[in-house]
Amino acid sequence: MPKSLISLFILSMMLFISCQQQPTKKKYTIAFSQCIGTDAWRQTMLQEMKRELSFHPDATLLYADAKGDNLLQIEQIKKFLKQDIDLLIVSPNEAEPLAPIVNAIYQQNIPVIVIDRKTSSNLYNAYVGADNIAIGNLAGKYIINTLHGKGNISIVTGLKGTSASIERERGLRESLRDYPHIKIEHVLEGQWEREKARAVAHANIKHLANSDLIFAFNDQMALGVRESLTQFGQGTNTIIIGVDALPGPGNGLEQINNNHIQASMLYPTGGAEAIRTAVAILQKKPYQRDNLLGTLVIDSNNSQLMALQSDKIVDQQADIDKQQALITEQNKIYNDQKSILNILIISLVMAVVFGGVSIIVIKSNLNKNKDLETQNREILQQQQQLIDLSEEVKKAADAKSNFFTNVSHEFKTPLTLILAPVEEMLNEKGITQNTKEQLHRIKRNSSKLLQLINELIDIHKISKSKISLQATPVQIDAFIQQVIATFKPLSIQNRIAVSYTNRAQLKELWLDEYLWEQVMSNLLSNAFKFTEKNGQIAVLLERDPLDDYVYLRVTDNGRGISPEHIDQVFDPFFQGGYNPDGSGIGLSYVQEIVHLHHGEITVSSTLHAGSCFSIRLPIGYLHLREDERGPAKPAIPSGSNQSLPAYTSDLIEEDVCFTSSKLPTILIIDDHVDIRIFLKDLLKQDYNIYTAENYDRAVQIATSKYPDLILSDVMLPDKSGIDLLKRLKFDAQTSHIPIVLLTAINSDEGKIAGVKAMADAYLTKPFSPDHLKAVIENLLYLRRELKQRYISEIEPTDALSRDHSEHDKRFLNSLSAVVETRLSDAKLSVEDISSELQLSRVQLYRKVKTLLQCSVNEYVLQRRIKKAQHLIIAGFNVNEVAEKVGFSSSAYFTSAFKKHCGMTPSTFKKEQLK
């Protein structure tokens, strides 16, 4: 029952609100762009529109006056479009300029009404305007009647070429055709303006003074003529008539009443008719497409009546405006009162509803308390079920752990079966050097895999607490020096100095010797990996006299660790981009062993300056439990494996493998030495090979040797293969070199990044050697084909090509790049080229003459002609080709082309199309 009551209240409230809401009329926005007529005529049209709009309060008028400027009117219309208008009224000055913008608006389904003058197309909804030919006819009839069929007249036309001026003159002449005694003696151009008409009247005052009647095409020009005649005291009896008959000060009606002009042809503005037509269109009501406005003669017989009517209309409009303002104010008061009443009623309804809701809530809370007691009992039951489930999950986790350990051990069997035969094969005599190198590579990587598996097993045992600490007193100096001695070959090979200092004055520490050897080996191995040649590594043992702890520090001056990675170095499997060959478990393993010894390990580092790993250990054995103390020589825990001795490749990598100058050259870039050696051995029979291990070395070789193709890994130690692509592809001297990316990451994102950076091919590891060879052959073949088809440079002779040094090739590539990028520059000079190449003009001339057997200007001209041939075949016309290849004129281009090719460009095109 209470819910029904609430629903009834809410329904009543919604019904009340809906009844209070009155349907609102749709609002319309009408834009009016005006460009023609005098200021008075334009203002009269605007006032007529506003008077008509007072009967349509739902319509808003946007107004812009271009004052005869076509370009300004087009810009004003574009601004209207941004204001989301519903209809456009346009009064164009000329037909052609406005046609495109009006057509575009019409095609966007925005209604268009054209006033007074039409555009050059029929794409509009309605036309409103006077018939200028009819006005000319009416003026002719008035002249015939006034002069009784005989006399000389002069006419003052508007702006030459405007449709209104042309049509009025045509209508006048048609009406006078049958009256040969009425002659048009003079035709003057007043350009629709009073001042212009006065000036032209001054210049022709004698002719006008001898005229019986002067017909000006608007009232303002008629007044200008009258002022000129009056100034010179001429033509006092000359009859002057005009067109417009606008009300207001200084306009036609006032001048007729003041006897300054005798008559005027009424030229209705059409403002009211335009608004009525616009409203009919917007309200989907019937309307007339062509609205031709009537006209009549205004003279002293009816001018005063017309003036009185105009004044009456103005007064009535003022009254209407006042009444509308009053209605608007009353509507506002009514709406405010209505809103207050609605708020009061809604508040009352809400108060009743909230009261009912409060009663319901109180009753509901009592019921919920009973439900909560029931839920508590159910939760206790579910809690017990979760405990049972957690036991099952624990059993499943143990099973998973056992599976992990078993699988890790199973990996050792096939690795053993790999390593043993390899060892035997290496001991055999008579094997080739190439086979021996391959076997060494297999052994080295298999040993590394076995070492990683051992580390995984050990760290897994630590995480499961399966390794127990068996600490004994260890002679610390001898122990550390023994561990350092195992790194002596690596120290000699990389010329890295390793030192050990004991400042703690301790002879022994309680350590698990086996586990602590792994700690020292991991820390020293990391130090060697990240320390450059001629670097230093220091092992320091210190003691704080104020506590019972010793500090073991391993310090290097290597590359260091970035601040964003410093907090993650001890996370399992974290590498931070520094050790692509490692597993990322070494330091995590070290931390676990240090914690087993009740110690702590920390790291401090400065990027590009070095790192320091510090271990804090308790002195003595009192901190150790009884089960953590072992015999003097603790046995290695069951299931653990001694670390394999470090294997140093005896292979010597050569950076260059040059077979023949006739073979293409390939640059191989990879930070992994085995991959570089493998790829070099794979390709050296068919190509000259350069190798690079990092970004900087690769850029140096690419910009100095200009290889025919580059084969690069994506992951490089300093920058990525993508960075290399961006560097080389956006360099004019190296952008033509095909680049193949190799990566171990097979992801769509990586491929997309490579394609966006303009890689020519993208292969994932492991890859098929035959596939790689096919890709290289195809890219080099396509590059040769493109060069034969599109190259626009002068090829040196075979003899010269064989004698070119690497320096000469770099010069020719640079020269080609400079000329190609500025081929369209007609002002390109020898000085510009020499400045780009940083050579003197004489040096440039001598070098080009020696290498190419021609002058610099001849070289540039032949490049332009060659490029022009390709553009002509592609379908460009002669003017376009001349501009694209840097000729100042098409005639000069045609002459140069004919001289060089023996035929004109058009003949050349016909020959190629046969």
C-alpha cells in the first residue's frame, strides 16, 4: 500500500508538470546579406524587413551590409553559415561572383531567397524584386506624356554593366521606339552615387542645360544633377525625374515635395515580401517562387499622400514596438510567477512523498535487521567453506610447484645429450674451421641455457624454503681472492682492474660458502658486464666500530643504473634494458641468499658513473639458529648444481669481410656477436659485409661506406633499430638504402612501428636463412630496377667507376642529393652547390670534371632533362614539367629539351606512347 501511495504522488507530480509546460514554437534564424543600392535604399529595405518581422517574434534576423563589395559579401555569408542559420536572404551586387557560394548553400538544403538581382544560376528557392524593364517603360511613357511626344532628353545611368542599369535603359528605349521626335542626346554614367552624378553633370553642364528632360536612374543621381545645374544657373526649366521615391529626409519623396525633381518611378525594396516568403518557406507553407513587385509614378499629385502614409507607417511601427516590449515584460512576469507556483506545488508533493518514504524506511530497517542475522549465519558457513577451499588451493599450488621443479630438471637431460656429443666432436681431428666455429657456438649457448636452468631451480628452492643455511667460519680474505681469481681471464681480456681491500680487520665470517660464492659471482659478473674496457672494479670489506656488522661493497665505474630502474633491480626477472643476454634473476637470487644470512643488500648508482652494491652482515654466529650452522666444510645441498665455468669464445670477429668490388655491400647490425658472425658467414659468399654492434657505429659506417643494404636488429644497446631507420631514411644521402629489420618480438605493434619508419622488410627470429636471402635479393633487384627506370643522374663510365675511391663515391652521392633536392629551383647556381658541399667553386668544378667528364652546369642540365623525360611520360604538361625541373619559362625548357634530345617535348611524348 505505501509503494502505491508513492507511485500515485510521483505520477500526479509528473502530470502537473507536464500540464504546466506549454509547447514552445520553433525558433528560426534568418540571415540577410545586402550589397546593392544607396545607403537610403538599403536602410529602407532593412526597416521594411524589421517591420514585417515584428509580426513573427519566433524569427531572428542576422544582418550584414557589404556596400557593393562582392568579396566582402562572400566572407559575410561564410560567417553566417558558421552561426547555424535556417534561411539566407541575399541581395547580390553582381550575378557571377555570388553564384558559387549561393549554389553551395542551396545544395546544403538551406533555403535561399534572392532580392532585386538574381545570380547566374537558378539554384534558389524564391526571387523577390522589381521589374527594371517595366520601370524603364513607365519612365518612357511619363516622358512621352510630359514632352507631348517631342523633345531632347539626357539620361544618367548607374554603374556600367549592372543588370538594373542595363534593363532600365532597355525599357526606356523600347517605350520611345515609336516616338522618333524624342531623342536621347546624351548618356552619362553616374555610378548610382549623388557625388559622381554631380561631377559628371559639371563636366557636361552645357549639354544637360540644353536638354528638355533629364532621366536619372535613381533619385540621388537626380539630386546631384539638379545641384550642378543650380550651381551654374543653368537648366532652370529642365525637367528632372528619377527612380526610387523613397520616404525620409533627403530622399525622393521629400525632393518631389520641394520641387527639386518633378517625378520619381517607385522602386519597391521588397523587404516585407522577402520576410513573408521566408516565413512561408520555414513553416512549410505554399509560396510563390518569382515575386515581381509593381511600380508607379510619384509626382506632385500623389507625393504628399505617399509621404503621409510613410510617416503613418513609421508611427504605427513605433506603437507596435512599444506594445511588443510591454507584452514581453508581461510574459516574463507571468513566467516568473508560474515558476514560483510550480516550485511550491512540487515542494508540497515532495514533502508528502518523503514523509511516506520515512515511514517505509523505518519499517524496512526493522525487517533488514532480521535479515542481517540470517546473513551472518550464512557468512560464517561460507567462511568455513573458504577455509576448506584454501586448503585445496594450497595442495594445487604444491602440485604446480612440483611440476615446475620436475620440468626444470627434465630440461637438463636433452641439454646433456647436446653438450656431450659437441664436446666429443670438438675433440675430433680433421674438422673444418667453419664446423669448429659452429660447434663452439652450440656449446656456448647450451652451457648458458643450462646455467639459467640451474639458477631457476635454486631461486625456486629458496622461494619454497627448500634450501637451508649451512654457515661455517670462512677465511674471508682467501675466499674472496679465490672468487676474484676465477674472473682473471675476463679481467685481462677486457683490461679491467679488480682490487680487494679488507679494512674491517676480520679474519673470518660465518657464511654458507657455496651460496656465498654464488653471491660474489653474480655481483662480479654484473660489474664486468656493465664496465667498459680499461675500467675498475673494487671489492671492499669495512666495519662500523659502533655496531656488530660488517659491510661488503662491490663497486664499479661502469654505465650505472638509471634512477627509474634503481628500485627494481632486485625484482625477479627484471632486466631494465641493460642485459639482453641475461635472465634477470641473478640479483633477486643474491638478495634471497643475503636474507638467508640475516643480512641486507642495497644499491646506489649514478648514471654513466658506476654502481655500488653494499651487503650488511652480522658478525659472529649468535644470530644463527642451531639448524643454520653447518660442519666446517658444508656439503652442497641435494639437488643443486655447481655453476658451469664461464666460457669465453675463442672466435675472433672481423668487422669487414670484403670479397669483390663487383659484389653488393651489406651492413649487419646486432649487439649479439654470435648473430653477427652467423649472418656474416651466411652472406659473405655473395656480398661484401660490414658489421656493427651498436647505433653509433652503424650510423658511422652507413654514412661513410654507403652500403647497398642494411640488416639490423630492432633491439640495440644504445638506441633501437627504429631510431636507426628514422636517422637514415630522413637523410638525403642514405634514404635510398633498403633496410631490413630483424626482431625476436613477433607483435603487430612492432611491425606497424617498423612500417611507419619506412622499413623495407620486417623479419622475426628465428628466421629461415633461405627466406632472408630471398628478401635481400628481391630488395637489391628492385633497387636496381628503380635506379634504371627513374634515376636522373649522370652515370660515370665503367672505367671511372672501377677507379672511384670511397671518398669519391661519398662526394658523388652528396652531389646527387644536393642537386636532386633543389632540382625545381630555377635560381640554383654553382655557388649554391659548392656552399652546400662546403667546397670552393674551383674545387667543385675540378672534381666534377675529373669524375664525370662534364661541367657542373652540364651535370645539372642533364639531370633536369632526364627528370623532365620521366615527368612527360607520367602525363604532366609542358608548363608543369618546366616548373618542376627548374626552368624559368616553358619556351626556354622546350628549346633546351630539343637541343639535348633532338626533338620537342610533345614529339618525345608521342614517341614514348607508340
